[in-house]
Amino acid sequence: MTRTAADDLVAVLVRAGVRRIYGLVGDSLNAFSDAVRRSGGAAAGGIDWVHVHNEEAAAFAASAEAQLTGQLAVCAGSCGPGNTHLLQGVMDAHRSGAPVLVLASHIASRQIGSGYFQETDPKALFTQTAHYCEAVHRPDQLVRVSRLAIQNAVGKRGAAVLVLPGDVLADHSAGGVAGDLVRGRPLPAPAPEDVRELAGHIAAARKIAIFAGIGCADAREEVLALAERLRAPIGHTLRGKDVLQHGNPYDVGMTGLLGYGACYRALHDADLVLMLGTDFPYDDFLPGARTVQIDIDPARLGRRTPLVQGIAADVGATLRALLPLLDRRGDHDFLHDMLRHHERALAHSIETYTRDHGQRSPIHPEYLARVLDEAADDDAVFTVDTGMCCTWVARYLTPTGRRRILGSFVHGSMANALPMAIGAQIAAPGRQVVSLSGDGGLAMLLGELLTVKTHRLPVKVVVFNNSSLGMVRLEMMVAGDPPFETDHDEVDYAALAAAAGFRTRRVTEPAGLRAAVADLLAHDGPALLDVVTTPDALEVPSHVTVEEARGFALSLGKAVLSGGIGQVYELARQNLRNIPR
């Protein structure tokens, strides 16, 4: 058979280390999917095709693989609706900094601009979702443009998009060699004068707090060494949790909507806050002053809070240059005060629903999260749906240094957990992968249960089934409104998954929870645990503003006036002990 441009693209991807493509086949992709078929699969030195049931899931799966491995991952969709389905997951991958290449096929070149069947403008659609988005108009462009797309995705950490008309893919090969490809992101070093200025700010401050995020993934030891030298408490973001919490004697938890422990207080009581590798968006929880920020991306400096200094450089390189300029401090008072406050806060709020709840109904989601934490492998990969699931993960999953937590933590998309679990399990076939799915999120991409079964993936799906969009429900109440259209019909997800070929268990009483979790995790194949939890569990931040408290009280008052006193009582009964005092 004559070599096609699609064969050239496959060759470039193989050279870049790509082993699989997540997607749905379609007519405008036919030339490319056939080239993938003829490549013989990854075992023969080619590429595998991972069939999913929605292109959105393909992008989420590729994002999870890229975040887990640090390597380029690829997803594909056909023209028109295939592209628009991809958009959501591609945006999430891009905002998460996951190196993902998107192959967005297009209608035949001669039809572009004619209002043809399934015609869209892919460049206009994807430009906001990627560092690089280009259309290939001729076969002799393909190798060079695909190489540039790959280097943008890998070098800048995010998505890159190739728009590929189906007739161009099917055209004769123009030849060409990709040449060497970028292997990783550049790590800029700080200017020496910036490091000296930072040392001066530190010397002038008595109480210093560190607030660190995913940008410290390769600088954990340097961050801990800085905290030890400065006697500084370390707070972290959710994305920084599995990097920084484990084995950290300076840990004071998280701030923000999912916050717990002493992080909020530490940041606000400190004379100087060091924001390291985080673009934490919730500025209401930051002190808004006396802050130094270090980030590899200069665009992030100062966009959340005013700075006394910003350094655009790699966190690890900056701290390695800084540490020799700092004296070890002997004053432990601030650190010890924050650690004591952290312990008290955990004892009050984090342990509230996990002690002695084995016989108490209804099941609290916090208790389910704690049981999973105790039973899961030390190197398990958890994928987490957006919403209340993020809260239980933030507060109850214990990092080990080997566990990973993946979620839509920047874009905040629903339905991400199950497709991310697919990508994680395929990328790490020997690891335990657990999807912590809200019932609302699972329902949105329920068809991906079929993907798990098709590929015989041993993914474990745990459904927090409260028949409610819990986070939206709470947001309405904080705004002073009674919940509206947040609750939905009860669904037996175990029955649905059983029909798809899963091993399933459904739990409605806490006494059977531990045995059901153990059974789920021990099964050698796809399994789903449907746990009916209370919809009245509140996600209460470590710091509640007067406005939030007033709005919540107003919402409860409206519920009483509309005859809902029983609902208000039940909410209070379930959560009274969890309200900060």
C-alpha cells in the first residue's frame, strides 16, 4: 500500500514515545486510524488505539496519563461533534499543565467554508485550550507542524492541537524526518540579585509561613530544608497534597474552600508568606500582603495577591541558590504554635465523622473516605470527581509519597474521575486505581463504564451516592438561597454497573462498609461500590466569613418559613459537631 501522510504522523508520534491514542474513530479520521492499525500496535513498535465512548473521556484519560507519567499523551476526535466533545477534557488538560497532543480531524479541504455537513472552525474552537493550535493544509507540512505541536505541549506543559483535514491525512506521504524532539520543560534559574533580595526579605521577618503547590513536585526536599532552616510551617494546595504532606513535620494543612487545619491562620499570622509553585486562585483566603511568590511562569506572579517580590524561576533551582544564604533559626515559637493549632483543628473537624461511626446511619461520606484511605494500597492512584468528593479527598486521604491524586483541580469539570481512572490504569497497569465518583459526575459520562469493561481494566469505582449535587447545594445555601434543582432521583448504580459486567456491591448501612471496600479492592477486574451517603454532610472551610455565615443562616430561615423545619433539623443534627468554634 502507498505510504500516506497519516503514516508520517504515526512515525512522528512513535519517535516522540507515544504508545497509545485515546479516541473515537470517525470518517474524517479514517486514514489516520487505518495507519494506526497498520502500525501493528505498541507491542510491535507502533501505536495502540484505546476506544472510548465519548471524546471528552478521551481527553480526560490522556490528561491523567500525562500527569501520572510526565510524558506526552495523545487523544483524537473526528470532525464537528467529535471536536466539540473533545473540548471540555482538552481545556482541563491544558489548565492542569498536562502535556497532551490533540488530533482534531476536519472536513475535506475543498469543503472548508461552505457550511458543509459537520463543519466547524477547529482553530477557533481550540485556540483557548492550547499553547499551540495549527491546521495542516498539505502533506509536506505535517512532519514539521506535528513536531512543533509536540514541543509546545512538552516544553510548555499543556495542550497542543493539530487540525487535520481528512483528505490531507489520506494524501500521499511527502516524506521527511521529525528530527530530535524536546524531552522536557526548561527550568529557568533565578538571577543572583533576586536570590539576595529574597534572603533580605527573609532576614527581616520573624514569623515566616510557606504555602506550596504542585510547582514543588520536583523540589520537595528543598522545601522541607527551607522550612527546617526557618522554623516555618508549611501549608499546601490540594494539588500539592501528595507531594508535600507525607512525612512532613512542618505540615499545617490547607486553606481555601476545602481547607482544614492551621494553614489559614499561619498565612495570616506570618510576617512573610512564601508562595512556592502555586497559582492558588482563592484570593479571599490569602493575606493579601507581605508575600513573596516563586513560580516558573512569570504570568502567574502577583495575579492573586500583591507581592513584595516575585521571582520567575524554577522553585527547586531558586531554593538551592537561597539556602546557603540563610542562617538556621533557633526560635520555634511560631512553628510550634501553628502545629498545636493544627492538631486541635484536626481533632475537632477532621476526626468528627470517622470515630465510632461503624454503626451510625446514614453513612457519612467522611467515614467512607477514611475507610478507603485505610484499605487502599500505599501506591494507589486516586482520581477524584469535582465537588464534595474533592473535600473528602483533601481531608481524609493520606499521602504516602507513592500515592497519587488526580482531578480537575483547576478547570473544575464534573465527570472527570472515571475517564481519568481509565488513562491512569492503562498507563500504570500494575497499580491500584480508584475512581472516587460523585453520583452526579458518574451519571454524566456513565458510558465510560463500558470502556473500562471493553479493555478489561481493573479500575475500582466508588460512588458517593447522595442523590444530590452536593457542592452546588451548599453554594446555594451559603449565598442565602434554599437548594433548588440540586437533588435528583435515587439511582442504583450497582445495578447499572452489574449490567455492564462489573463486580458490584451496594451499601446503605455503615456496618457493612469495611467488608464491601475490602471486597472491591481485592477483585481482579472492574468493580463498582455504590455507597448511599447522606446529602446533608457539610463542607465547612477552616475559615468562615461573616457573609458566608449570614447567607447560610438566611437559607435555613427560608427553609423554615417554607415548611422545611425537618430538613433544617436534620442538617443541624448531622453537622453540629463539624462547625468551627
